[in-house]
Amino acid sequence: MDKQTTIAAFETHVSAGKAEFFKKHGMDFIMGAREGVWIHDIDGKKRLFNCHSNGGVFNLGHHNPEIVDTLRTALDDLDIGNHHFMSQERTGLAKQITDSMPGDLDVCIFGVGGGEAVDLALKLAIGHTKRSTIVSANGGFHGHTGLAMAVGDAQYRDPFGVHAGNMVQVPFNDVPAMQAALTPDVAAVILETIPSTLGMVMPEPGYLQKVRTLCDANGTLLIIDEVQSGLGRTGKLWAFEHAGITPDMVIIGKGISGGIYPISVTVIREPLDNIFKKNPFIHISTYGGAELGCRVAQKVMAMSSDKAFLNRVNEAGESVRTGLEEIKAKYPKFFTGIRQRGLMIGLELRDNYAGPALTKAAYDQDLLMIYANNDMSISQFLMPLIVTDGEIHWALERLDKAMNAARKLRTALMAKEKGGAFINRFSGND
Ligand SMILES: Cc1ncc(COP(=O)(O)O)c(C=O)c1O
């Protein structure tokens, strides 16, 4: 199917809204060939440097040859497996993951996507504590499934008329607000280590430790969502390691797929599986922890936890920082700050028009980067972790040009806005 036929059929059979949006803004890109940091349009006329990495799915780049080989080899003897039986592949992966975690985070339950893994964590927390309230962060994002959606931003459930139930939200980094929210009915607090959709907000020193202490004092479980921040993105395997805390549950998704085979994991402390000890078949995910996916994830774990790999992420983070500081100095009114840990980066921009303007200007400069939907003044900047120095140099040169163009585009957007033509339509809601 050629590009125009694909677009027409996509409009009819997949999403008319998306087709219309991308055509209107000259971004009608359809992914064809892909490799490393690059994705190419199927018509061969444009390529994009992926500075979004689907929020970490492509931490190891597109079509990583080691991951592809692992899947190819796995296909010689495995398939999805059977979710009822015990499994060598699930056991191997669970052992690798739990060995990498502190304390008694000893049990892994597998799913397919991040939202599913969050839903399970919240369901377990409510069941285990026999309490019904969950506290999360304003503007946080944990997925679009049932309970995960309920603890996220209202903009993703209000259009469907879905009500949040006993879900309370507090500002991230606000200790007194957290303290006030922790009533005796709170089963769990769920937080992203670094909230991405909120614009890569860095936890203030001591914040996560304080939340841990408050949870302990209240008999509340602490669930840490590492769907985006995990697997080396911040220069440590798990981002919560920077705070030195041990969560009660950890959510893993996106990057654990190697960009090749969907899989997610809810890691829990041993006593939290009591419900399953009584009835091991009351939670099922037919494809969760598919054996082919486990083999891929084992390889991802091995690659991402390698010391040299993590050192390289930190080193790459430093080179990116140097380049970003130079660009910031050129456009100080437009590009106002840098939020960064390793290669988890958010660019602080002038205002809510600037994020969408930069997304479009960057696209025109062959960079895929998306503004944070719950704070549109921030542009997410998430290069694949395998990025080379040469690629960093190339991307920063283009980013410089994009910043320049985005300043003008912002003015045009402000004039056109009120209609929200671009704003609020194409968003980094992950
Ligand atoms: C922090 C975080 N948690 C959970 C999810 C949900 O993952 P999924 O889209 O695989 O359901 C996302 C997705 O973007 C995420 O960014």
C-alpha cells in the first residue's frame, strides 16, 4: 500500500481524527524503515531522529540487533506459552528483575502494558490493606486503563464520563499536602519517580524519602511507577535508587519490551501476594509474560543493567547537557531551563505555546520530540540510550535551528490559538 492509500484507509478504518490532524500540520509521517535512533517515512523522503523514544520503549534504539537476534532465536523453540502453567522463562526473568531490586521486592506478576500493571498494583493495594483510597500526583500519568486512568489527570477520563472514585491527588514535591492526604483510609500512594507527562519534574532532594516515611507511619503502601524512568534512563537501572528508598511495589513497562515484544511487570514485596496464595487464579493476563517476551526482556535486563552501559548513559547525559546549555544561552527568553537526570530530560520553555511550537519546529528539523501534555511549556527530550556522540552532536545542531524557528512559530500559534489548532491535539501524554 503506498503512502496516500495508507493515509486514506487509516482515516476510514483507524482514526479519522489523527489522519486529519497530521495532514493539517504537515506531519503525515508513516513509519517505514527504522534502525537505531532513526525512523524513516515509508515514502523514503523524510527521516526523524527519535528524541521521544515512545517514553522509553526505544531505550535500546529501534530494531536493536541484539534484541532482534534474541527474539529470532527464541522463535526456534518458544511461543506465547501458557499463562496457567509454571514457566521457566517467566521464572528466569522474575529472578533477574527481583535480584536487581532492593529489600523484599521478590515477586513479579507479568502483564502486557503499563496500565494493566498499574491496575494490578492498585487492586492488590486495596485488597491487601482493606482500605479504599489511593493518593497520586496532580498531572501524573499511569495509563488509560481502569484504575490507572482513575489516578491520572481528569482530562483523560472526563470526556468519557468515567468517575475517579476514592482517588485523591496532591501536587508532586509537596510534603505537607501528602501528609494531609494520608488519612487512615489510604491504601496506597502511587507516584512516578520522575513524572514525565507533567514535564520531567525532578523529585526534590528528600521528597521521596519523606513520602516513604509518611506511608510507613500511616500503614500505606508506596507504589513507584518506573515505566518511563526505569531501565537505565536516569543513569541508574531504577530511578528510585537515586533516592535510596525501597517501594512496596514497582511498575515496569515500555523499555522492558526492547521495542520488540510488549510486556510489563508489577514487582511486589512478598507479603503482598497473600491474596494469590489463597487463590492463585483470580488474576489472569493471557498474554502477560508471554514466553517470547520474557526471553526478550531477559536480554533487555542484561543489557540495561550492565555497568558500562549505565556509565555511558551518564556520560552521554553530560555531553547533551553541555550542548543544551549552549543553545539555552542563545535563546534565553524562549528556552529557560533544563530538567535532567541522565538521559531523562525536559526542556523548560517560555510558556504553553512554546512546547507545541517546538514540537512542530523540531519535526521540520527532522527531530521527533513532543511536549508534555500536562505541562505544555515543557518539551520532553528522550534520546535512545544507545545514542552515539556523533548523533548527539547532529541532534543538538538541529535542535538549535528548531529553537530559533519555534520562537516565530509560537507567535503565530498564539495568534491562531483560542482555536487550539495544534495545542492539545498532539501530545506527549506518555
Ligand atoms: C509513567 C507511565 N506509567 C504507565 C503508563 C502506561 O503504560 P501503557 O501505555 O503501556 O499502558 C505510561 C504510558 O505512557 C507511563 O508513561
